[in-house]
Amino acid sequence: MPKTLKPKVDYIMRNGVASAVILPVQEYEELLEDLHDLAVIASRKDEPLIPLSEVKKRLKQHA
């Protein structure tokens, strides 16, 4: 089950408008990791697909 993103954040206000966000370091690092994962997925979107049976075969060969 995917986790719900409900970070504990504080906002820095300037002239009554939120201009920055402060969040816990762990949540920031998790967001960076998620962003990296999405970038990898996007960069591989045009790669050919490999059938599951082929993946299993390759894994058995390298085990």
C-alpha cells in the first residue's frame, strides 16, 4: 500500500504569502529519492520490454 504524503511542514511567510517550506530532513531525503526514481523511470520509458520469463531465465543463469 502506498504511503500517504502528509509531511509535517512549516511555512516561511513574507508579506502574508508562503515563500518557503521547512520540513524534516528525513522527509526531504525521501522526496529526493522519489524524484530520482521518477527521473530514472522517465529516462527508460522508451527501452524495449523484456518478458517475465526471460527475466527469470537470466536470473537463474546468474544465480
